[in-house]
Amino acid sequence: MVKPCWKPKVEGDGGSRRGGDPNGKVNGLLWYKDLGHHLNGEYSMAVIQANNLLEDQTQLESGPLSSLDSGPSGTFVGVYDGHGGPETSRFVNETLFPNLKKFASEHKEISADVIKRAFLATEEEFLSLVRQQWQVNPQLASVGTCCLVGVISNGLLYVANAGDSRVVLGRAGKAVRVVNAIQLSTEHNANIESVRDELQALHPDDPQIVVLKHKVWRVKGIIQISRSIGDSYLKKSEFNREPLLPKFRLSEPFSKPILSAEPSIYVHKLNPKDQFLIFASDGLWEHLGNQEAVDIVSSYPRQGVARKLVKAALRVAAKKREMRYSDLKKIDRGVRRHFHDDITVVVVFIDQTNTNRSSSRNSYPVSMKGGGGVPYSA
């Protein structure tokens, strides 16, 4: 009875030529693209909504990575797990990739520095938007998003992360049919001891920089993540005042940002044994381990495998609450958030014969946004 009114955006995807749906499909709270093609292989995507407004956003862009004819080409994947609302994740979904292309054009290459600059430029643009709307929409200062990005170009994989989304590599093991899980991203969650140590080192004069509340470590007793785009109220003290809601205001002023938008970046040279990458928001990893997820991807056909991962996570979520999966599926958005978070999954298969193709720039470009439109609201 309840239908979403948002449509994912897609341009130039060749999936329909092999029986795929170029626009993806919607089934209740689930959006999915079972199989599509990118310059370096194939991909599968799925997004399940739990919040009243979908806060996860995701995109896959494949083709030119700059505006230069002789510039780099490859595949860009972004997973943006919003919190406090959908505004920041939507903004990043529209802004980060153009910023990457701009800096890649200036530097004439893809590099860790180019990706970092794209993150920080996107952060500054969102901060400007918060300032512009401060009088009419002050709560925008309390909205943020985790930001996980992967870029495959010229035989290299760049992974950049701010927050607690995760990318896991599936690599063929020594034994036949064994595929090992290798986590490539660094997470920034206060429940991780090294993250707490980092925060305490950065804020030595603040004994309340991390606080244990209800058995969960939180930055300033408010938020679990230590890095994000947005969350301006924890970065600029100018927003630590009315008309921002009291629950977001700190009792004392601060002189330097509490959270950071700078990503952790890892560069990986693709190996012939590297088979696929699983990019996902923490809604998936809350219910599935790295090896569990890799086992699912390696055990099933590529077509629809992202949906398989979402379904596996939902089955675990239902079991934790001692209910049947079929009953969980009947629960509507909003209420569903009490059982699981929004979950976004992008599985990127790596075709080794394509990772170094110089002619790949001339292939059709792909632009897919699963959750890129306006989610339906109450």
C-alpha cells in the first residue's frame, strides 16, 4: 500500500543489454540493481530503508574521472551513511564526485591527495550551506554523514573513509574455492580503543572528550563516530548556541573541532587473486561478519548478490529479536529502525583483464545512484 516516490538515477548503464534493469527496481522498502557493468567488471547494489526518511545514499560512477580528454578513468564507489537526517548524505551524493573530478583534472591524476581534497572541499561546501540556512533551518548543523569511497584506476584501489562504514576485499585463498576476507578500511568509532586514544591525544585538556553511556562509548557523550562530513555543531563553536536544539549544545565552548572530516586513506595494488569488494554501511556489518559476507558473495551467482547480503543481515536482525524474517518484512519504515538500520551494499567484481585497459576511457560512462532521489516521507 505504501510506495516510495523516489527514483534512483542512472545514466548510460549497459546492464540492460544482458537482461539487467538499467533503472534498478523497487520492492517496498528495498531498492536494488541486481547486475550492472563498470569499466573494471560488474557490480550489484541494494538499499533497504529502515528510517522514516532514508538516510543512506550511494553511488557508482564509472568512466572518466576528470574533465580532461587524457585524464584518468576508472570506477568510483561511494557509500554515505547519514545520521540526524538525510540532508548531508544527499548533499555528498551530489557533490563529492564532481569535486573529485575537479581536483583530478587540476592534478591530472587520481591520488590519495586528490581524494582527500575532494572530501575537505565537500565538507567546506556543506559548512557554507549550514551558515546560509542558520536562521531558517538551524538543525542542519546537527546533520552529518559517514563517508566511504573507493576508486579503482590504473590497477590501483584507493579506499577513503570517514566514519564507520566498511569495505571488505574477497581474495582467492590457496585452497580451491576458498575466498578470504580482508578489511581495507579504517573505521572511526569511539567503541574502538585506538579511536578513543586518538581523541584523547587530540584533546588532552578535555576529560569528557569520550564518555561511556549505556555501555556505549560516545564522543562528548553524543555521537559514536569521530570523523564525518557535516555535524557542524561539533566542528564550529559558532553553531553551539540557540536556535540549535538544547540536546545538541555543549555546556562549554570549544576552540578546535571535536570531529574531523579528514578521511583515512589506504592504497592497494590490485592482485590477480582479488575477486570482489563489498562496500557497505554499518547497518550490514552490525549483523554480518567480514568472512560471512565474503562467503555469501563467493557462494552465489553475481546477479542479485547484493540483495542476498541484505537478506542475510535482515534474517540475523530478526533472529536477534526472536521473530521470523517474514514478520520483520511486514514492519514499516520508522518502526523498522528499532530492528535494524538503513542498509546499503555495493558489491564490485574485479575483472583483472580490464583493470589496466588504456582504451577503457572510450567505453560508455556509468552513473548509478541507489537512493539518490528524494526518499518518501510520512
